[in-house]
Amino acid sequence: MLLFETAQKLSQLPAVSGRECLAHEELKELCGDLFDEYRFTPTGSVIAIKRCGKPDAKKVMLDAHLDEVGFLVKDIAENGFLKIVNVGGIDTAILSAAEVWVLGSEKILGVFTSKPPHLQTAGESEKKPKLSDLAIDTGLPTDKLKEIAPIGTPVAYKCEVSRMIGNRICGKSFDDRICMLAIMQAVEYLKDAELDCDIYALFASGEETGYVGAMTGAFEIDPDYAIALDVCNAYVDGADNMFKARKMGAGCAISYSATTCRELTTNIIDTAKKNNIPYQVIAEPSRTGTDAHIHQLVRAGIPGALISIPLYNMHTYNEIIDLDDVDNTAKLLTEFIKGGSLKVNFQT
């Protein structure tokens, strides 16, 4: 699999939380014959299944969320500007002059507008703008906008994926499309392997707004265990020391948490050691802020673990990751599944 080219395509899928259905067919086409079966759930997730062909096979679920942060149109001003509300966590400091796609009956380009610095008061220039003070200009008249992009229309960041120095790339929606890429690469690595389990990839909806896809998808799949894959904030100079365990380019971060299965987590770490795959370990005292927290609440509780890929600029239109981290995460998943660690006794 060509990681950069596939990352480009995944990044551009239109899947603002709550409207993931807009990306379903494109995602299915992109995955192609990696999987044997696809399901689209009522809550917007995609379940992709690779079967081992053995009766009564155990099920491993790999969860990476499909949805992205974005906006919804809440009003159309008489001057033709769109007023919006955020979907998920947004830093308004990055929005002035940002380009977006308005995903109405037609896909149209928009640009955030705000009060120019020349007209701002001293107090205004020292503060982040409020989202209510920003608007999106599309160049269309009000009547046409009401027809194409009525209230409730999703709006997504517009940004192409670009190569940086080394194996780093930047672009939008790497939270969490880059973990979807790691799952796809792992399944590619496993295509000729004899497996003892069925692999269920849950490309979950709604992680940015309340984990609906993780809960409903895990309930439908009812796996023997689950591994959630998400991004984490990578260490930057001057940050608190806790982030030093999340260095970009040093491998994925594997979490010990009060809400994940310790034995499963230890088995993943042992797999990395055995196969000389780089990794980092982090401790999270309670909830992880990812789908991993939800898996333990489904049915009688699903034993789960969390693997994270370090990322800069989370929830912006220029998130940065290292493709080596993606590939090494895929190799870790591959070796773990091939290694038969489903035999772990989760009761001990």
C-alpha cells in the first residue's frame, strides 16, 4: 500500500461528525478487496470484516474513528454570509481566512472572514475571536445559499495533504484517518497470513461528539477483544514532561489506563519487544478521551487496549504525523494478530 497516497485520499473524505454517511461509499471503494464484507450502521459507522474462514473464529475489533471535527450552518445572513456552530473541539484562533468546504447539495468553497486587525480595538486584538463573530463567505447570493446550503449543512476544513521533511506529512483529519490507514496497512500485511480470528475494522462515527459509533458498533460486533487506535498530542519543546513519552517518530504510544485491560496491553508491548518494533508507554489514570473508554461499557464489558499515534496541531487543518509511526503501528497490529494473543485469559 502506498501510505502517502492513501493518506491523501483518506484525508479528503467528507465526514464531519454526524454526517459520516457522506464518506461511506468512497471509503468502501478505497478499501476495496482488503476486506470480505462491509456494513454501514444506522449511526454512521462502517464495519469492514476480514474473515479467516474458520468456524467459530474469535473476533478482534480494531477501532479508528471516521468522523472529523467541523461545523454546521446555523444561519444565513442577508449579505450572503454563513454563520456556523462548531462540531467538536475547535480553536477559533486558527480560523481567520481559513478555507472550508460547504457540503450542501453542491460542494462549494468558502473562506472564514473576521474583523480586520486594522479595525479591532486593543482588547479585541489580544483575544481569540468568538465563533459567533466569524462568518463564511462563499461569494454566492443569499437566495442561492439558502437553496444549496440550508441550515444544518456540514462544513469541513479544506486542505491538501503535503509532504514535509523526511517521512512527515501534514493535512486535515489525520485525527483519526491516519489510524484508519494503520488498520488498512495491517490488513494488507495480513492478506496472505493464515489467521485464527476474524478481523473487524470499526471505522466509528461520532467520536468527536460523544462516542456513539464506538458504543453501537462494538455492541453489534460483540468482539472477544478490542484495540482502539487514535492520535495523541506529540511532545513539543517546552511542554510538560508527561508529553515526552509521546515523541513523534519514536513509534506508537501504548496506554496503561484504569479503563483498559492491563493484560491485553502488556501482551501488545511484549509483541513490540519481540519484533523490535519501536513503541512508547504512557500512563493515563482514568479515561483516555478515546473510544477505548467506551468499549468496556458495552454489553458485559469488552477487554480493550489503546494504541495512539503522535500528532501535532490536533483539530486543525494542518495536523502533522510521521508515516514511520503509521507503518510501525501497522506492523505491531500485524504481529500481534498473527501471534495468537487471543488466547489470553482475561479473567486473571
